[in-house]
Amino acid sequence: MRIMSKNHFLLNAEKIAACCATSTKPLTIEVILQTESTNTDLMARVPTLGSPTLLVAETQTAGRGRAGRHWLSSPVPGSSLTFSLAWPFLEKPQALLGLPLAVGVGLAKALASMGVTVQLKWPNDVLREGKKLAGVLIETTSYLDRTWAIIGVGLNLLIPKELEQEIGQPVADAIWLAQMDRNEMLAVLITHLISCLQQFSRSGLSTFLPTWNSLHAYAGQQVCIVDQDKIIQQGIALGVNNLGCLLLQDRHGVVWPVMAGNVSLRLR
């Protein structure tokens, strides 16, 4: 395990490594003070990565979400947790379409183990009491005989009202988590995520579906599928299938699978 850190950082690679389960090794852990985007950094470094790599930043100045959206986080130290995990798969990129849902399940289990109950919003959001607590951005690239998934996670811990107004939508935080040692918290998250990635590589998305559907925030509710601020589909959200598609029942009772792509899901 290669570790890069400095003792004055609030997050510390040695402490994270010490708290991680043995099943997470070998894992390179790097902690940096600030960067534009941990996903962008790891994506650029894929040709040089020799093992799964965790990159954690105290602050991201240009964090990204799906469809090119910005991830806004508070500049107050310790108010959020932002990191990316580079993970190699032998599978082709098209076999990883359902990976965001599996990662959501892994995050939900990790948070539940720390006393925070959440629900999942298709395809990549973690909700607490109906508000966004965490988001996931997964990007893939092929290099040699592997597909590297760069899994970015942003988790809100303390959200000032000013930042919520800037974000423009209700967001959640987790005061209980904010009181924890973030090194220990991150170790719990990474341990669950790596277990989930290993399971996904063995069995695909199918083994995650019962749990994901049980945590589905909008199950049985009227929803809209939005693309570039235009409603393109609407109906009742039923759940997800083994390809990671949202199953949407229209007013005629026909069930349509909806691919994630760049579309958004909203309650009607």
C-alpha cells in the first residue's frame, strides 16, 4: 500500500489505511489539500496506476456531477467528504452500466452502519428525508486489457443555508456524521464500496436489485423524466431492472425501461 499525506491535513492517509478492513488491500491512498476534481485527476492518471487508488481532497474547486453539472461543496473545513476511487475491471465498459446503482447500495449500507438511514434516487443520488445527501459520478476509460471505473463521491456533512440557496435545491446534511472522525468514516465507506465492487465484478447488478428496490425513494410515485429541462416521459416509477434502467409505467399500463444517459428524474 502506497500512502501520500501530510500530518497537518485534517484527513490523513495513514489513519484511513489503519481503519480500513484488510479486504481493501492493496489500495493506494492519497490525501491532498485541494484540487479542481478528484475524478479528473484520476482519469488523467489511469495509464500510470498500478493498483486501485483512492484520492481524497479536503476541497474540490470544480467538482462535477452527471451531465456536466457542478458539485458545490462548502469551503468550511470538515463540512463535506469528497473523494474518488479508481478501480480496474476485466469487464468491458458496457457491462458496467448498472454500476452506479450498485455503488448506491454500498453507500447506503455503509451509512446505515453509522446510524444514518437513507434512500436511493435513480440513477445516482443518496437521499436523506427526501433531500440529497450524497451524489455519485462514475466515469470509465479503457487501458490495455482493463476498464477503469473512476467512482467519485460527494457527501454533505454540514451545509450552510447560503450554500443550499446557491445549489438551488433542497440538500441534506448529517450532523451525526460530522461529529465523527472523517478518517474512520471514510474507511467505513471505502470498505463497503470495495466489497460492493468485488461483488459486482463477480455477479453483476442482479444481486443488488432487491436491496436497491427496497431503498427506492420514488417507488410507486408519479415521476417525470427530464432532458435539458424538457419532460420527455412521465409515469409511475416501479423500480430498476438488471440493466440499471428505471421501469416507468405510463397511463396505459405499459412499462418502459429508461436508460440513465443524461436524463434526470423528478417527482411530478
